[in-house]
Amino acid sequence: MLVKTPAIKLGVEIRESKTEDGKLILSGVANAMPCTVEMSGPELRRLAAMLLHPKRIFKTAAIIFGKKPEE
């Protein structure tokens, strides 16, 4: 995953996921720094709604199941 901000681009690798206190917690590394992302129920519902929107569902599926681009 690539996170882009106006100041920096970070390559993020998710290494672990768990649930705790009603949140989804994703842990991994951003470049060389350990990082954690915490998402609550409303945030997860909004993300799911964006990914499962009829305009995006086939593109999302193609990204998930498609071939990896050659480098």
C-alpha cells in the first residue's frame, strides 16, 4: 500500500490485524517505522460502502484478483 501526503510518500506493509475495543487494528511498517491504523465501526462501514459501490465493485474485484503488473 502506498500512502501519499503533500510532504511524503510512504510504502506501508500490513503485517497483522486484530480487533480490540470495537476497533479494527492494522499493524505493520511504513518504510522502516512501525505503524498502527485503528478503524472504528463507522469508518469501516464507510470504507465498505465506497468499495462496494456499484460503480467501483468490478474495479475493486479486478484489483484484488487481477494479475500483478510486470516490473
